[in-house]
Amino acid sequence: MSSTDPQGLQAFPDELTTREEWLEPFDWYREMRDEAPVRYDPGRRSWDVFRYDDVKTILDDDETFSANPRKADDFEEPEGMGQGLIFDTMLFQDPPRHDELRDVVDDAFQPRALADLEPEIRGLATDLLDDAVAGGADRMDVVDEFAYPLPVIVIAQLLGVPADERDQFKEWSDTLVEASSADEGAREFVERQQETQQEMATYFLEMIADRRENPQDDLMSRIVTAELDDGSRLSQEEVLGMCILLLIAGNITTTNLVTNAVRCFADADCFDALRGDERALTTAIEEVLRYRSPVQAMTRIATEDVTLRGETIEAGDRIVVWMGSANRDERRFDDPDTFRPDRSPNQHLGFGHGTHYCLGAPLARLEAKVALSELLDRLDGIELADAELEPTRSSFIYGVESLPIAFDAGE
């Protein structure tokens, strides 16, 4: 597994450095919740927080726990064109700036605005499944042939990006969310990340310039022309950062949600029970978000000295809140290590909590519901193929690189 993050810090805890450990980190989470619910990891220079109530409290307190990595004592500003742009996006800003940035695109991601997209998403899912079963095929890779291309096409179309360039966007987004490989040094990793950000920056800068001169009916034009409360517009750098964020987030969340859902449904043998029942499928997707959350962790920075579970966290310290652990906390959920597709209520933290609750949650839910509904309607006898799963190479994104399935293709 990977070893360092873009700033040269150890990204993975020592306990999650192997393939098997990151595929199934939940025993370690349970051990930490019981024995060290708040602990300092000197190798990563970070605090780790594991229990539901503590994670939720931190995510809900923007004043004490900042989302801005620049407030960390050991933060080092990246260098070069496109470097650090992501840190100026809403994801890493605190109120009130976070709210100003989010308001630019918030309406576009509300359920009522997304409802009109459902037929188009369904059509895309149908086309992808047509391609997958062409020629009588009875196997497919859920990630490469279905779960990845669907959200990339959708977000590309929303932004106004040509869908035929999605392969390049997959390569960029994969690179930006992964951590370094075991045989890659910190310097090589940083250089590769910087090169990728520069390529994306160059591409989007051309689009931004075009939309400023020739606005169109797309999300990119809305971002470029939006007026903030003080009458100003987003800078070129802020527009660029927002586009990169939306593309990456729109890709990885839905891709891993759909993939993790197929994995969960297969393990629980509940495909037949969910087929044709939209309400049951919607409830099951929420359980996937709890049981195998696409985003396992988020980072916050303490803005003042805080005592938590008897540990003193100092101002400027980095804190990793493990939502994947919080979602398995037996203090909050009955029988948390069992996947229950009909679990209700289900107050999971799969999309975060508080101010930074995932902007794209309604879109991810819609895409997952439509994609999985079409998959269940089209394919019978779905089973996981015999393959060694490889976890996504990221210290916070949870999924697998490939998920082969076997099936009987329906009409």
C-alpha cells in the first residue's frame, strides 16, 4: 500500500499498510474505539478519532476544528502552477468563505434541480450495460465498465466538458486522490501529482477563458459568471479549483458507492430481494454508505487547545476523523458489523456532517439508485467473480480498483 501524502507525511497508519488491512480495516477500528478512541500517531504527526459521537462533534464545530490545512503548524505550501488550488475550494475553507463558495453551485445539486437528470442518467446506465453484455458476454468489471464512466459522463456534461475526454479525466482524478505506491519515493510522488494538477489546470483554464467570453447553459458558465454577496466574481484560480474539485468528487464518490454496493449486495445475497423495489433499494444504499463508506476519513486542524477523551490536542495539530469507524460504532448502531439492507433509522456519517456535508450527496444518491436499479433489472444471477481485490490507493477513499462479476444477461 501507499506510504506518504503530497506533503511527505505518512498517509496510512501502520495498521493499514497492507492490501488486506485496507480492504477490511474494521477490526482495527473496533480495537481503536475500545482501547484508544483518541490517539496520537507520531509517524503521521496526526491525531486519530474513532468514535461516532467524537467524530460528529468535530465535524460540527468549524470554529474549533478547521477544514483549512493551512492552519496546521507543519503545513507547507505546494509550488508550481495549479498547486494548492484545491486548498482554496469550499472543501478546505471555513465559514463564511465556505458558504460563499458553496452558494455558487449549491442550487445545481439540490434534489429538485437534479430530478430532470434522472432519464438521462438512466439512459447512460442502459448504454453502458448494453456495451458490457454485447456479444453475449456474461462477465464485466463493475468499476471500469459501469461505476466509473457513469458519474464522469454526468459531471462532465454538467460542467460542459466533452464526454469523449473522460478517459483523460479518469487518469487525472485517480492520480490526485491516490497516495504513493510502495516502490515510489516521496519526491517522485509529489512530482507526479504536480504534473497532473498542471495538466488539469491548463485544460480548465482554456475552458474558463472561453466561458467568460461565450457563456453557455452549463455549470462551468454559472461558476464563471456568478456574483458573490459583495458583487465580486470568483477569481480564475477559484473557478479552476472548484472545477477540479467537482470533477474529482463527482467521480470518486459515486464510483465507489456503486462498486461498494455491488460488493455488499453480493456478500449479503440480496440482489433478488432488491430487484424491482425502489424503496428497498434506496434504504439499502444508505446501509452501504454506513457499512462501506466511500469516504473513510477527513482531516481537521485544531484552532485552539482541546481536551478530548483525556488527551490534549494543541492548536495547529492535525486531526483525522475516521467516519468509517464511526459508522461501525456499536455505541450508535445495533450489530454494526452486519450489513442490514433494511436498516432504519440509519444516521450514518457516510457523507460527513455539518457545514461540509457533501455537496454532491443528492447527485451521488440519484446516480447510485438509477445505476443499481438498471443493473438489477438487466442482469440475473449476479455473483462476484473469483478475483483478488485491490483497494483503491488512497488514504481516505475506500473502494476497489476492479470488481469483476459474473451474471446471466436478461432481455
